[in-house]
Amino acid sequence: MLKGKAIKIEDPLPQDLITEILSWLPVKALLQFKCVCKSWYAIITSQAFISRHLNNYYDNYDDSDTFLAQYFVTKLGELALYEFLVDETSTILSYEELRDRPIYNSFICGPCNGIFYLDRYSYRDHRALWNPATNELKTLPPLIRKPNLPSLSFYAGVKEVFGFGFDRVTKDYKVIVIKSWSKTNSKIRYPLSVFVYSLSTDSWRYWGDLPQNYKLLSNNKCYICLNGVFYWLGSDYSGGKTYDEAIISFDLATDLIQDMQLPNYDKPARETVLSVYHDSLALLTVHDIKHFLEIWTLKEGCWTKQFTVGTSSYGRISPIAHWKNSMFIFECGPCKELTLFDIITQEITYLGYIKDIHSCEGIFVYRGSLVSFKDRNEHWEAEALAQ
């Protein structure tokens, strides 16, 4: 028998209980609940609640049913972004092209807590952070100039590699841009320059230059962010005549850059792809001559081969991204059709392809979040005063 004062059904629930219940609900429901009343709107849009929701719901439930696919449109010579909605049977329910002006023809990176970094540096140095769930967009300030760098007219072929992630120590979102410089009519290689953007200060800073022996690849399949560390697939020229394959990492909390060797996989491989598998850094290698695919994972500094899968019955395949559990998203066959491939059961589900495209530049599995860029500076200042 229950003891104590009974709560009448018409009595309002305590505010802290309402907040706790809401923090375990999916984003789509919360976006609707903002319209219930002013008090709920105030709760759901507060930075404290957004952080609580990330810790409660976002980190404990994987309800991924959406991914973004970036394609190169052959006829237009532009990048196009499509949003795919997939059900629990791995069937595409719908897809649509996202042609919003700030998003279209931008390279994208992420997601991190539901946020994407958009980079269109070739067009007026346009960079932004974007939350697709709330459709909130924050334009970043222009990238600062490298100290003591002559006029850009002296340089040609300026290229970028970038990364985006969350610093769990300072609770700050950061963007890393690595620029390569080459002088006009010259074969001289200049060091890669590193710039870091902090959302808490809304500013860029020059980190420094990487050693000249580093070379990074700029493909969407060649980088990943995991546990506050960004990883790029690249190479290390250690003084010999060839580059050794390597993974170069940047710790968002410590600003420490390191490199590590790749596993001793069967060479040559047509394609090497960085990914995540069971919360570990993973490397996928595709071998056309012997028709197989290898999946390696990194634990405590050691590489372990998890799977070797025969690919002769699937034609030419290209792994793009990890979907969920043991499923990966591949491009398959001459039409480059999107497929879901279960590496344990080796079952394959064809998702279809879009006409008039050249290839898929990247797949970004996406879960919505409430993360907002509004009033974040005030939130950090309040936290600093409370400490």
C-alpha cells in the first residue's frame, strides 16, 4: 500500500520531473512540443536542457533513420545534397534534394551531435555550421591569414582538408582547416598550415605548420572524428623516395597532432576508407584482384582484423560509410547503386541510384539534435562564473 500524500490527476507535475521526462524524448517530438506552452518552449530551447538531452537521449538511443548523400552532378559540375529516410527494414521511404542556397554546392563534414560543417572556401570563403533538424545556420567569420604569408597572387592551387568535432573537455565545437600552399610556376612544397575555429569565441586562430613530411588526402572517405579526436588518412614521407601510408590525428582538447601506421593489410588495395565500427576507429580495404574486403579496428594502439569478406559476386564495390550495427553503406556495380551490406550475414539490400550523377562523394548518417548556436557565449560565460 502506498503511503504519503496522493497527487491529484489535475495537479501539475513538478517542473524538474517534466524536464527529466522531456530530456528522454526524440528530437522530432520535442520540436513539436515547443508549441505546447511558453514554459515548455523555455525548457526545450535552454542550453542546459539541450546538454541534458544530449546526455540522456542522444547518447543512449540510436534511432538513426536518415542519412545525407553528397553527389557530384555531372551535367552541372556541382555538388548536390540529398536526404534519405530509411525504415527499420532498410527500405528507402523517401529522398529529396536539399537545394537551400547556403547548403548547395558546399562540401560538408560531420555530423557531430547533429551538427554539420559546411565549407565552400572556393566561393568567397563561405563557411558555416548547420543543424538540419532545426534548420539553424551559423556563418563563420572569414579564415585568418597565415602570419608572414605574401599576397595570394604568388600562390596557385591552394587546397584544403578540414575537420569538425566536439571538445569534451571544454564542451566546445571546433573546426580544423589544413591548407596546402604551392607557389605559381614552382615545384616547391610548403608546409601544411593548420587553423582552428572555436564556437565559444567565434574566432579562428593559427595553430602552426605540420612537418613537411605529412601529406593528407582530401576525400570524404578519408577522415573521421571519434571521441574528440579527428583522424585523416594520409602519408608520411620519412626521407625516402616514397610516402608511407599513415593516419594523422588531431586531439581537439590538447591540440596534439600525431601519426600512426596503418595495419599490415594485403597490398595493393584499390581503396582504403576510414570509418567507425563498435565505437572503434576502423579501416576498410578493398582488393579487386583477389576480390575481397577487409575490415580492421584499432583498440589500445593495436590493429585487429575483424572480417574478410569475398566480393566477387557483388561486382565493383566501394565502401562509403558505417550505417549501424554490422551494416555499411556501399556503392555497388557499374551504376554505382547505393546498397546496405551486412558484414556478418553478408546480406545486401539495394537502395537505388539517382540519374545524372557521377559518383557519391560522401554519406553522412544523421541523427537530429537540438544543439543551437544562439546565446552560446552567454552560456559559457555563466558556466565560467559558476566554477
